[in-house]
Amino acid sequence: MKKNLKRILVALLAVMMVFSLVGCGKKEEEPGGDDSPKFKDTFVFAIGGEPSSMDPANAGDSVTSMITTQIQYGLFHIGEDGSMVPDSVLPDWEVSDDGLTYTFKLRENYWSDGKKVTAEDFVYGAKHTLSIAPADAGYKTDIMCPWIKNAMKYVDGGVSADDMDDVGIRAIDENTIEYTLEVQCPYFISLLANSIYNPVRSDYAVDGEIAWANSADVPTNGAYHLTYIDKADRFEMEKNEYFWNAENVTTQKLIGLVVEDMDAQLIQFQRGEIDFADAIDATVCADLFAGTDTFRSSGAINYYNNINCYGANEALHDRRVRRALQLGVDREKICEAMGAGDVYYPLYSFIPDGIPGINGDWNDEAGNLVYLDYDEAKRLLAEAGYDKPDADGYVLTVEYSYNASTMHTTVADVLTSEYKKIGVKFVQKTAELRTFFSDRSNGQYELARNAFSADYIDPACFIELFNNEFATVKTAGDDHVNEMIARSKTMMDQTERFNLLHECEKYYVEEMCYNNPLFGYGSGYLVGDGITGFTTSPQAGFVFWYVVVPA
């Protein structure tokens, strides 16, 4: 009831603001005649928290990347369809026959102070990442160090870039860069979209540190460069006149406002104070902007339940019980309870929509690995020996761990109701976020909520979650899973590799029932009428280089 009341109040306030704006708004006339295009020279967007460092080695979170994406120009970025879009690299790069050496030619581009971007800047950028401790450059432990030759030697940081001559990244000449791998990585190109591979200026950066980047005086090589930074309030950017494609950058100025509160972002959007809001209450906005193109969503995120298959609750050791939990829940009801229209959709395999497969979307190819069948769920429980109801009608009790929020509580409540239908008592256990994460990491749960969005756009990013080879506490998975994942990494033929990953997903989810997929979703955002030229991706990143804002 409180949730519905909040939605109604926010929606009413927003509608009142629309009417107040109609009375006082006035369209600004611009010179050039009726047929000349009328564009604003400034685009204002809100972000849902305070960004961290502008150092590309540290800028891995979605909040910070809202700024760094606009000012930094890497090797690739992820396109709207999940494909890898070449940026600093020219097409037709070379890969050695053994799959261990990648050679790229770089397009001619310039830093915002007019200095040319060179291959050495990319070499230094990667080595600078290696010089930083993992706490401040976490992505290197998964996306750089296991793959780049000798990079693992520097995974702990603390070594100057000048002392990394054996790292497999070198500049062949001013416009050519070569990457040598430790072992084959069939999705190496996908990894190069991560900012840890971005170029960095050695005359500005400090090895082992990230604070140097939080200055508006640092040159950048993207479509925009920073002119003002107040990390708690705003980031102001202006067009980089030296950017290689500057002639197609229409908007002269970007302003990123830090607005953590979801309701505040909605209100500021309705007032016309911001053109774009990226942290909003999807349930409110889906209702408020129904039938319009204002509310949208992007991103490939799955929501699922971890099942502790080797924990204290021995019932969960039985594959039949785990299968019953998969079949005993109506995923449509969870999505309906969210109250956000098509933002949430039932997930019948592990990988969400938006990840490319062999001939289309991966999820379409995977088919229904889980489904709804209450009767079959009851039969499996009985077959496993859970067929004697207690006084309340329950044959089994399981504990469900999660951190309390509107979204997670809604899911937990639906699961509680659904599992009652098959005689499973679902005991909810909530904890503060950090405590919950710690308990989940240490296997202190029976069932636990989880969600994952892609760090890079390849199904391997999701399938890697099944690998328990290096897990401190094993809660799911087995050696056969680990073997399939290891074998997939040796396959350079994409179709062969994807077929094996499909086999691995089917084995993990359908045959062994090691987890329970529930639904997929994207992150909701609001965009003003007529705004074009920006792009998003299955990773839910936003590129504003060519944004156009009508006057």
C-alpha cells in the first residue's frame, strides 16, 4: 500500500509540473530562417551517484562511465546490438595464425590540447593500469592479467610502467600497436572495449595512483573534454575541437549532474532542468510515461537465485529438489508484481536478452531450460522423500537470503507465495547490503538472490559464473562444468565455441539445476522529446558524442 501511495504522489506531482510548465514555457527563436535547424548547444544529463576517479583504470562502475565515456576514446565500444564498434582502431586488424598476437592500426586522433594520440599512449595506459593496486583497478584481474603475456606478474600493482618491458603490449610505430597473449582468448576483441585499455598521457598520469585524473586540466582524447569538476555536484564538458570526428559533434557542451535520489531525478526531468535521467523508479515512470517514447530501458541483466548445493540444508544437495524449485515458480507473476511493463521479462534460461548468439540472440537459441509445472515440482519433491506435510501443509523449509529493497522484497514475496503451492516454506532472511554480500560470497546461505550484467558482450561473461575451480567456498558447479569452460577458451571457431557454451548452460541449469533463473531486465532511463544521436548498449552504457537536442 505504501509503495502504491508513493507512486501515485510522485506521478501527481510530475503531472502538476507539466501543467505549470505549459503556462510559463516559451520557445526560443534562433537566427537562420524557418528552415534552419534549431538545436540547443548544451545537453544536461543526471547520474545516480558520485563518480569515482576519471582514471580509466578505475572507471569501471556505471556511474563513473557516464562521464568517462564522453571524454575518453578507446579501442572499441559496444554497439546497440552488442557488436564491437571500432573507435581508435581501423578495421581489418591482424590476428596471428596461433591466435596469440593482435596487431592494430590506429586512426589519426588528437588530445584536447592538440597533441597527437600515439600507440605509445595506449601502451602506457595499459601499463599504468597494471601499476595500480587491484582495489583501485579491479577489472585488470579478469580482463587484462589472465590474457596479456606476463601481465599476471604485475597483478598486485606497485611497479612502475617503465619497469614492465616484458608485458605483451608494444608500439610497433606511432600508429601501430601489438598485443601478445599468454593463451588464446577467442573473445579478446570484446575485452578491449573496457577502459583499462584506454590511452593515458605519461606526462600527466602518476603510476600507482588514480587521483591525478580528477582535474579538468588533464587532456582527453574523446569527443569532449572536462572544463569543471565538482564530484559531489556536477561535471562540465566542452567539445574537443581536435577530436577526429569533431565536425559531426553537434552539441557544444555536456553537463553531468549528480542526483542520487530517484524522485529528484524525475522531478528535475519534468521541470526541464535535465534532458536525460538514468536513475529512476521504473515502476513510477512506466506508468507516468505509458504510451510515449520518454521512458526507455537498456542493458542485459539477469536476476536469479543462487542455490547452495553443498551447504547445510541437505535437501538442496538433491538435484530433484533443486529442479522442483525451478519448476515451482510462475515467472510471469514476478514480472507483473514489479509493475513496470516490459522492463522485466520472464527468463527461462540463464543469459538475458541482448547477448549475441550464433545466428541471433543467445537467449532465443537457448530455449526453455526452466518452465512452470507445479505438479511436476510436487512429484519431484515426493520422489526425493519430501511428501509428508506438517501441520501447516509444508513438506520442506528453505531459507532465502537477500538485502531488503523494493525490488528484492517484491521478488521474495512472490517466491514465498509461489512455493507455498508446492509445499515449500520459504523463510525470508534480510541483511544490510555489505553483510549480505559477505554472507553470499562465503556460502552462508541456502538460497540467495543474485543478478549480473555483462562486463563484456560475449556469452562467456555469463558462463564464467558457473566456474567453481578457484572458489574459496564451493556452493554449485562441478568439474565437468569447469572442463567445458576451459575447453571453450581454446576454440577460435566462434560457432564451435558457442555450441559448447550452450551445452554448458544446458548442463548447469537444466540437467544439474545449480541455480534458478527468474527474469531479465534493463535499466530504465528518461530522455527528452526529440533528442537523438545518443546510443546505448546491452551493457547499459550511454554514448553522447553525437547527441542532438532540439531547441
